[in-house]
Amino acid sequence: MLDTYIQALIPILVAGLLSWVYSFKKHNVNIVDSLWSIMFLLAALVYQWQNQLESSRAVLIFSLVSLWSIRLSIHLSMRNWGHAEDRRYQKIRHNNEPNFKFKSLYIIFGLQGILAWIISIPLLFSLGSDVPLSWFDGVAVVLWIIGFSFEAVSDYQLVQFKCDEANQQKVLDTGLWAVSRHPNYFGEFCIWWSFYLFSIPAGGWWTIYAPVLMSFLLLKVSGVVMLEKDISNRRPQYREYINSTNAFFPGPKKQQSNLMKEQKT
């Protein structure tokens, strides 16, 4: 099993290298966003191919990984197409000049490849075991459906919101964005915990560090904290949005009385 896990790193790094060459020519590393979910699909392909499992459980899990990966990659590709380099990457570029175009091979593409490989380990167990389907898998499927729905629907709602030029300086606070400031990241959170649940019956209970790492990235590194670091300066309405809406886990709008208490403290 360890050999299979190590083999999965090869296509991930190759994909990262090819994407880096593309970004080198374009002077834009946005493509790494589209590559992120594909790296997990590449790992899943290696795990599935090496184990040659055709059980209903393996087919189910591989299908869920594929659906999540392809949808997210297409969405991010369409979002970034024809646009300048994302503000996050512009800042990283500025902090790592001169020669960021060379450094990005390991700062951006190599790092994300290693992270994807580490986080993919629950899939190694899920796709490498012939244990039969059980009620535990049913719980994982329900959690995956919740996560996928949150991620896909919130992405669609944000795209529609941005398509209206009248909303350029406004804040989306309707739909799923009314119950969470980052419903797409909450969806991603649910999906990776569902993949972990699939691994438990196959003996992968100890791989819990993978969804924990993903959760940390979503909450503290590339997700919530990074996006909200300066957004209030660019969109003053966002301050009110922060005070009224949960940051991550969905919940009802905060009552006015609670807001006043928070402001006093």
C-alpha cells in the first residue's frame, strides 16, 4: 500500500510541472487553482488502478471524487479565464521577487502538489479495500451530498451575483451566503470529512490528520482568514456582514441585540 501511495505523487508532480511551464509563459499562476482538485483525482486514479477493485463501494467513492474534482476545476477555470492574476498570488509574487517565475515552481505548484498528496491518503484506504458497503458509508454519502450542494450552489450564486455590474461594490448576503460568509469552503470541509469517513471501515481511521489539515487550510491559511484580511477596506459593507453572519458554519443571522452587545465589548 505504501508503494501505491508513493506512486501517486508522480502524476501529481508532473501535472504541477506542466502547469508551471504554462504559468511561466503566461506570467500568471492562476492555473494552480484549477489544478488543485485535479491532483486529488490523479491520486484517486492511481489508487483505483493499482488495486483494480470493481466493488460497488470503490466505484461509488471514485465517482464522488471525480464529480467533485471535475466540477470544481471547471468552475475555477471559468472564473479565472481572461482575468489578471489573483490578488493572493500577486502578493506572493511581490514578496518573492526577483525571479518569482522560477521560485513559483516550488512555492506554489510544488507545495500544493505535496499538500494534495498528503491530504489524499484517506482515498488510498477507501479505494484500496474490498469491505462491503455499510450504514457508515451511508453517513459519509449524506455528508458528501451536503458538502457538494453547499459548494456547487454557493459557487453558482456568487457567479450570478458578480455577473450583475450593479453589484460590483456590494456584498452577497442572500441564499447560502446569508447563513455563512464562506458556504463554499464549508462545503469543501464537509466533502473532505466524508472522504475520511469512507476510509474508516477500510482501516484508515488514523488518517484523520488529512481532513484536519484541510480544515486548517480552509479556516486559517488560504481560506477564511486570507480572504477577509483586507476585504473590509475594499468593501465597507462587509464589516456589517461580518457582524451579522457566521464566518464558516451555517447558522441564522445574529440578532440586533447580540450585535449591540458585541459592539459594546
